[in-house]
Amino acid sequence: MAKKRDHFRDYQYRPPLRRREDLQTDWPLYLRFIRQYVWPFRWSLITCMLLVAVNSNYVYVISYMSRIVVDNILVIGEPAQAPVTDRPSITAPDRNLQRQPSRPAIGMGRHIDLGHTVSHRPPEAGRRLLWLAITYLLTQ
């Protein structure tokens, strides 16, 4: 019967790993890994890291962009407050049995004047809104 060889698949001989005793840390191994395997693909890895960072913080990015749109671009104002007038007493209708006037006490022009204030948008608001819309689409 033929004796079976210990090494019969034509593998190259690989001696057992001997750890160098002069290495106190693993940093030289990390640096070698980065230099040999990571550095050739640095731009694609940086792009992937940026996309993952934006994706993981997407809620904060959208909240920030919404705040910029509302506060700095659209400048949504508060409605104008009606002037405070002297209020008649509760019993005034009982004392005043006269007929109410047929026309309104406040005219239409005064109603328009008391409406919402006109928002004053800053210059270049449209361009900033366009860039925010493009940024929003890119982050989607």
C-alpha cells in the first residue's frame, strides 16, 4: 500500500506565524493595513462615509433646512394685532335699546389694513431657496 504524503495538494509551504516580540502595540499593523488596502480606495471610501453620515443625521438636516426656509427665506410674519379699544360693559345692550346701525363700524379698507403684514423677503431669497431645494433632492 502506498504511503499517503502529508502534503499532497501542491500547496506552498507556509510556516507557522511567529509574532515578533519587539512589537509592543498593533499600530504598525493598522498603519500597514491603511497604507496597503485603504489608501488606493480613499476617494470612494470618503464618499461612502459622507453619504452614510448624511443618511444617519437626515432628520437633523431636514429640520435645519426647514428652519432656514421659514425663518430666513420665506420670513413668515405674525398677523397684525387689532388695536385695543374700550370695551363696553356687559349690560350695555340692556341699557341701549336703540336699533343697531345698518352699516359696519369698521370699513373694508380698515379690515385689509388689519390683515397679515407683508413679508419682507431678503435679497437673493429665491436663489437660496433654489439651492436648498437642490440640496434636499441630493440628500434624498
